[in-house]
Amino acid sequence: KLCGYLNKLGIKGPIKTWKSRWFFYDENKCRLLYYRTAQDINPLGSIDLSSASFDCKMENGEGVFEIRTPSRVFTLKAISKQAMMYWLQQLQMRRWEFCNTQSRFPVGSSQLVNEPLAGRTSRCRTYVVDNEDFLPLVKTPTEAVGLKAASLPAPQTSTALQNISLKHPWTEIQNTVYNICGSKQLWGNNGNVFSFDEFQEHPENMDEKQEAEEGTLEDGRMEPRLNWIRKARWMNSGFPGSEELSREKNSVDKVSVLQQQILTLTEEVKSQKELVKLLHKALEAAQQEKRVSSMYLTAAEDKDRLELVRHKVRQIADLTSRLEALEQEKKELEQILTLRDSHIQELKEHVQLLMEKNHAKQEVIMALTEQMARDLSDPLQEANTITVETLYKQQEEIEHLKDDIDAYKTQNQFLNSEIHQVTRLWTSVAENEKALLMKCACLQARNCQMESKYLTVLRKLQEAVPGLPNSHAELVKNLIQEALQWDVKEEAEEALSFELNTALCPSSEYDEYGFMTVPDYEIEDWKLLAKIQALEIKSNKLRSQEIVEKPLRDRWNSIGELNPSAELKSLIRSGIPVEHRQRVWRWMVSRHCSPVPGHYQRLLEQSGSTEHPACRQIELDLPRTLTNNKHFSSPTSQLIPKLRRVLLAFSWHNPAIGYCQGLNRLAAVALLVLEDEESAFWCLVYIVENLMPADYYSDTLITSQVDQRVFKDFLSEKLPRLMAHFEHYRIDVSLITFNWFLVAFVDSLVSDILLRVWDAFLYEGTKVIFRYALAIFKYNEEEILRIHDSVEIYQYLRFFTRMIMDGRKLMNIAFNDLNPFPMKLLRNRRSMHREELEAELCELEQIKAAYVKERAEQGP
């Protein structure tokens, strides 16, 4: 058992005193209980070690250490350095054992009580082996720690009342009576002294506001049976005076121990008598006050009461006069004290003068003695002689330095072991927290799936409303309205780790770049679809957060300087995390399009002085740019002026193109990610002049039309069933896909998937657009094949890209299922279809010219 006497620093206002206390470790609650003596039955207080840390500072003195709890710091002092280190090491070990047990079994579990002793011992032994790397195992100081220390007398204080806890008189009286009597008769009736029905239990909590020496005990209750159990535990744990005395073989030792106990109990009786006297005085004063009050209340007439009041007034006047006399006497004593202090100061100055004279005489004597020694000694010995006093001082200083070095080594070893153990405990807590967060993420994902399924059922019912009775149709309508009013946000824990924060934190109406998480459609059917899509996307995020997103983010965090490589290409295809996207985009733009310093500012000055022909069209397109993004949804949004300046600067930078509808969306996405308008301008230049083929945004859009024919070829090769389905119902997919290629899927895909497409598009070029366009049709192929009406197919193709919810699945189709996809084949197809298209355009021009000529010849 871990127990023994320690000195505890008590604080009474500005006064700090050391009080001797008997400390006992309660392994069930991981608390350090302290009593006034080892024979006490009720504790004065307790220290919770489960969340405490330990510290020892050599400058505080030998044997002094601290226990820091969240509410208070306890300063204790052992009798020696070895005892201090033993206490610290044992407390560390017990804290480690308790915390490990708590992490394995929930609080209140029966397994905690029934755990085999071998299991606890093995964990304790494991901790000792790990801890020996920092602090060797300290030998047990049997004279200061353990049950044998209880048979020794408690350390005595200078005064009898100094060691008594005046904050707990009831506990002191109970412990004293129990120690003096010690017989079972006094405890036989109800299980405590004075035959009371209750007495204090071990304290559970310490009052944070109390800075007194003992802490505040809760007024807990316990049944008589618990009193007997606790008393039996103390009696069986080696209570001195019973088994210890019976084990003594020498009668002389028995007598000496008994005599020592008699002396101890005599001192206890003296201190208790003084305490009783104080309580008697307080009781007499209270009784006197009670008698006067009762006389006043029982007086029959007002005259009698007036007489009592007058008597009280006379007493007050008498006390006032006595107080004035005492104050006058106090002033006289203070004057006398001042005179004595001045006289003492004069005597001190006189003594100091005498000591200085004596010191001067001693110096003269020493000087004469050294001179005489030099005269008598040999000149060679004089140079090598060191005075005995100097040598003694040097040796003493060396010893002190050695002691300090040893002390700081021990302190360093202990602090290293404390840091090691606290780090391991923190790691264990972090792992448990991570497991709980993952469980929370799984539950949230499941909840999103259930909500999505519920909304899907409502949508099916919505489609069947015309065939339902009026009452059922009204019920379905109400359920849909209620579902549309649900807030997509879901509550989550506030103190989440950064890895799961983006998935578990409360979702807002907008994402990181300002896009609406649930688009606001006017058509009720589309509103329900948007809600279903938002829930499915959130569910996919939650399920893939730990498996995919966290390892991906860790790989991005490990990348320093960016250099083209296969690994970087794979990472970019998987999607760039939000915190790295701006840096990577700037790097990709600067690789192929070196910004010219001052060029953007000159273009702005030119656009300010001269109006561009495309200025009117730009102003018309600004309000129609990214209407589902809060940064562009209002004419007063902050990014609208920046977008205007970027488009005007580009129209002056590239006069051949000037402005083409669709450039506003490309520039808007660049502004959202890069934030700086000049960087967005160079990103737009990079896309139009480097990534896209020539004439992609010209007046004829000839290259855009070529890409549509190339895409149809790839669609026939990669998805022949779907292309045959389109041809059967005469569906022209270019009506849907032309805008995809022109603006790189802006306003077609949800923001999360759109930005991943742009990540790969900026790094690899237009081949990515072909890959993702084919992947979108592959993703929804089965749904399209189920539709057998051309009008319904066109209606489905209008919004089916918004129904793509699993971005990882789409990426896997684009970059894995559609392989091989060589760039050489793409260039050859473009060249072939461009020649065909130019020939067709030339033929059309000839037909047009012939028609115009024929009309001219016919005349009016």
C-alpha cells in the first residue's frame, strides 16, 4: 500500500505553514487521501490524481514537490530526496495504471472491479520497464513510506494547535474520540462515535475557491454498513496497535512503542482540550446573546422592553469607552515600541561599529602574521603555498556544485519520465477521440443516406400524384413542403480535429468558394432533386473522409517544391485540397504563361481611357455569371468589379478574340480560387492561349465545332450502346455537350466535382474535358438507356450532370475505365475533322455565293 507521512503546505491568508499529514492512496478512485494522523478514520481532504501532473523544482528545497490538478496546486514535502522521488515515481505508476484501466473499461463497469490482479501487475510492470529509460526504479524508503511508518510517531509541530485543522472541527472530534477510546462499544450502536446516524464520507471534490490548507469536504452521507466496511479495511490494512504490536518479539520494544503512543495521545488530549475551551467560550457568548434576546421577546410591556434596550445601550456605551481606552493604550504601546525600536537600532549600529573595528584588527593581525610567515619561510615554498582557508572554501564550493549537478540530473530524469508518460496518455486519448469521430462520421453518413432515400420516395410519390386520391395527394404535397424546409445543416461536435473538420462541422448554405450547397430551383421537382443530391454528396464525403481524403491530404502536406512528375499528376487527378489549390494553380499557370510585370495595369489604364467594342456585351453577361455563387449573385458583390476589369483587360490583350460568351465563367472560377484579379487574368490567358486550340473562341468557333465531332467519334467507340440509342431517337448530343467544352463544365457540375475537373484540366489540357465528358455519359448510361422517348431524353440530359454525386467514382471512370486515351489520337482526329469542316464551310460559302449571284441576275 502507498501511504506515509508528508508535510503539506497550508495557506491562511498571507501565512504559509507546513502541516504534517498522513497520506493514503485509494486505488479504486485514483485519489490521494490525507489525514492528520495514521490512526484517524475520516480524511481531511483528497487529491484527484487521474487528471493531475507532477513537478519537482530543486530551488524549492530538498524533498519539496508539487501535484497540479485542474483546480489547485498542492505543495508537499518528503523527509528526504529519496522519499520524494519514491512518492513521485509511485504516483506516476498509479496514475498510469488507473488511466489505462479507464480507457479499457467504461466508468462504472463491473469489469473494472473484477479485473485480475495479474493484469494490473503486468501493465504496471510494462510501465516500469518503459520508464527505466528515463528514471531508474527508486528503492522503497521503509522508514518513511508504508504501513510500518504508521507505527512511528507523527512529526511534532512547534505548537499544539498548529497541526489541527480548524476548518473541520467535526472531523477532528470524531477522529480524536475514535483514537482515544478505540473500543468497539462506542461504535456498536450505529457505527460511529456519539451514536450519531451519519458522518462524513471521503470527499469527492475540492472547492476551487478555497485556498485554505485542507480544502473543502462535501457533506456526503454513508450508511452504518459502509462505516463498518471502511473501519474493517483500515483495521485489516495494518493498523498500528493491533497486529503490529502482536508481531513484536521483544517486550522492551513493546513498552517503548506503547510509551511513545501514550505521549502522542497526551499531546492530542492537550490540543483537544484547548480546542474545547475555544468552543466553550464561543458557546457561552452565544448563550448569553440568546438569553438577552429571549428576555426581550418575553417582556410583557413596552416599558420592560425599553428598559432592556436602555440596558443594552449602556452596555454599548461601556464597551465603546473600553474600546477607546484600549485604543489609547494601544497608541501608547506603539509609541513605546517605536522608542524601543530606535534604541535597538542604535544598539545595532554600535554593535556593527564594534564588529567593524574588530574586523579591522583581525585583518591587521592576519597581515602581520602572513608577513612574519613569509619572512620565516623559504621563498620557493611561498609561491606554492595556498592558505588552508582558501582551499577549504574551494572544496566546499566543489561539493555544493556536485550536489547541485546531482539534483538537477534527478530533476531532469523525473521531468523526462513525466513528459513521456503524459505524451503516451495524450496519444491514447487522441486515438479514442479519433475513433469516436469516425463513428460519428459513419452515423452521419448513414443518416444522410436515410434522408436521401426518404426524399427519393417522396419524389416517386410526387410523380404519381395525378393518380392518387385528393387526400393522399395533399398529404404528399405537405410532406414535400416539409422536406424542402429542412435545413441541410446537421449538428456536430465543436472541438473536432482538422482532418474531419470539413466533413463533420456544421454545413453552411454555401461551400468554401461560395457555391450554394443546395441550388435554388424554381421547379418543385428540381428542388427535391437538388436536396437529394446535397445529402448524397455529403454522405459520400463522410464515408470517404478517413479512407481517401485524409491520406490524400497527408500526401499533399508532404510535398514541398512542386515539380512535374507522375506522382504529382496522380495527386492532381485525385483532387487538390482547398488549402493547397491556390498555390498549385499559380504554379501551373506560371509554368506556361509567365506574367509580364505591369502589363495588366497598362491594360486597365487603356480600358479606362478607351471604351472597347465588347464592353456592352460584357456588362450584359456580368449579372448572368455564376448565379448560384454568393460572390456573383448580386450586382453589388465585391467580385463583380474585379471580373469586369479582368474581362476588359483580356479584350485589349487579345484583340483577335476580344470577348466571347463563356469567358466570363472561366474568369469567375479563376477569381474564386486565386482571389487576386491579376492572377485570374493570367489564368484566363493561359486557358485561352495555351490550353485550348486556336480559334476555340473566335467568331466562327470552328475548333469548338471540330471537338464536338471528335467527341461523337469517341462516344461511338467507348460507349457504342449509348450512341446507338441516341441515333435511334435522333438525339444530337452536341446540343448538350457544346457548352461543356466551351466553359470547361462550369454551371454543369457541382462545385466539388467541377474544381477537381479544373485541377486536372489546368495540368493536362483539353484531353481531360474529353475524358470527363465520356465519363459523365458512362456514369448515367443505364439511366439514359431506360428512357425511350426523345423529348424525355432531352429533358433528362438538361440536368443529369447535376445528379452526379460520387466524384471519386466519376474520376475513376474518367482516368481508368476509359483507357487508353492517347493524345496523338486526339490530335489526328481533330486534324481530320477540321479538314472536313473547312471543306463543308467552303462548299456552303460557294452555295451561298451562287445563290446570291443567281438572285442578283434575276433582278428585283
